Amino acid sequence: MKIRIIRTTLLVFLFTFAVYAQGFISDVSKRGTSAATFLSIGQSARAIGMGSAFVSMSGDPSAIYWNPAGIADIDGVALVFDHTNWIADVKYNYFAGAYGIEGLGTIGLSVVVSDIGDMDVTTINQPEGTGQTFTATDFAVTLSYAVKLTENFAIGFNPKFIYQSIWNMNASSVAIDLGVQYRTPFDGMILAMSISNFGTKMRLDGNTTLVLFDSDPQSSGNNDKIPAYLETNNWALPLIFRVGLAYDPIKSENHQITLALDALHPSDNYESVNVGAEYIFMDLLSIRGGYQSLFLDEAERTFALGFGIKKQLIGNITLYFDYAYQDFGRLSDIQKFSFGMSF
């Protein structure tokens, strides 16, 4: 029965990928054609330090973002808080937690919210500012569930709610992520696939589109100040297909090396490849490196570096800290900081 479920799941993933890929393949770039692009910002300093090649990694609550099946290996409780210094002084805070229930699977929760700060309202007549301020908000909350159907095969899914606002306008959407991970017969090798942000379109709505309209400008006796709303367009979410491999060429008591490779097929950009590596010494110190957006022309994201420190306290309580740096070419760089705990 479980083998049949696994086969069906893999066929569904491959069929869905094939169908939607036909709509994405194009010689024309679709950059800037999706809403809620903050959903494409990778979470976790560990993942970014590995060049965002993380779809096959597991045991980390931040896997909720990359591939929900990755939390199926979590036993007990695992928590992570991630802070991102993004481009143009924009900041993002991300929290993820997962709880493994023996015999039932793993449940999880993640929240990401922006910290953009107040901005001055300017107009053509008042370019220095009107004295008013406004802000913009990106927000998404995700519930997650993952389960191992066999010792080597895990599946997970994430229903999520997405919200964006700017001044008096806002938009919302619901979506779902799906993911699978398979420990292959080749020792130390994991194959994984995920589909992220499959959901409804977003449309900004609010008082900013309220205008006074003259339905008959040729007439001098009609009401020329009829309240009306300008119609805004619907925009799709940034749908992303990921297929990845992770392999441990060395895994001993004191040393572990993991190599990872992800192939990406986004709906709002061309295809690309991420590669990364992680070296762990005595389950205490981690050193990471990677390269993002291989084979993508004019890509700003390039190499990434990072490290992590892990400390076991009393009993099974473990604390860890991760840092990552990523070069963004003409847009300078970004830095990520993650703090985590498991028990």
C-alpha cells in the first residue's frame, strides 16, 4: 500500500512539473511579473551559506521554506529564528518551529514578516515630503505537516496565508507547498523535489484607488465628481519547482561533508542551478560555501559563505548559531543570522 502511495506521489509531482513547465519555458524573461516576490527570499543562514542548495536537506525546521518533507526527520522540538539584512535597508525576520510526534509525523509553523520602516510621502508639488509617512508590509504564515511513509521516503505539505500592504492598499492570497524526499539505495544520497507557492493570485485593493469620475465630460449639467475605484490587475505568486540531490562523501564520528545541488524552475525567471557544500567538525563547528544562479544570465546573486556553531547543553537541549554572507553584485551583499534550539 505504501509503495503504491509513493509511486502515485512521484507521478503527481512529475506530471504537475511537466504541465506547468510548458507554460514557463519562454525566450522572454518574466521578471517582475509576480506578486509577493519576498516569497523567493531564501530563509535560514545555513541554507544561504550553502548557496541555497537546500531542497534535499533535512532535520532543520527552516526546511519548511525549502521542502516541507525535510522536517520529517525531526524528533522532539526544533526552533529557529532568522534575521536578514536585505537590499536597500529592508529587513526580514523569520521564525520556524517543528515538533515530531512519534508514529504520527511532524507538524510545523513558520512566520516571515518584513521590517521596512516608515517612508516619507512625496508628491510632484512637494518632492521633499508632505509631512506624512507610510510603510509597506510583507507577511506570510505557514502551517506544515510531514510524515515518513517508509524509512526512506518522506512527504510534506504547507498550507500558507500571504499578505502584503502599502499605505492604504493591501492584497492577500492562500497557497500550498508540496515536497518529497527519498533516501536512495546509494549510501548517503538523497533525492528531493518540491513545489512552492501554488496558490491564488493577488490583487491590491484599498482607498488609494478611489477617484472622482466624470461619466460624461461633454455635459455641463451632470455630476462630475462621482466616487469610483480604479481596477487593479491580478498577479500570480512566484511558483517555484525545485529538484535536488544531497550526498555525504565523508561521514564519520568527527567529520562530515555534504555536497548539494538544486535545479530551479521558477515561474518569473529562467531556469538556474544552485550548488553548495557543508563541512561539520565533531558536530560542533560548520563551514559552508556555495554558488547560486548558475547558468542564469545577468544574475546578481553569486557566491555565498557561512559558518555555524552548535553547543549541546544539559540533557538533549542544543543551541546553535549560523551566519551567512551572500554577494549580490551591483546590489552589494546580504547578511543572515540564525539562532536555533532543539530539545
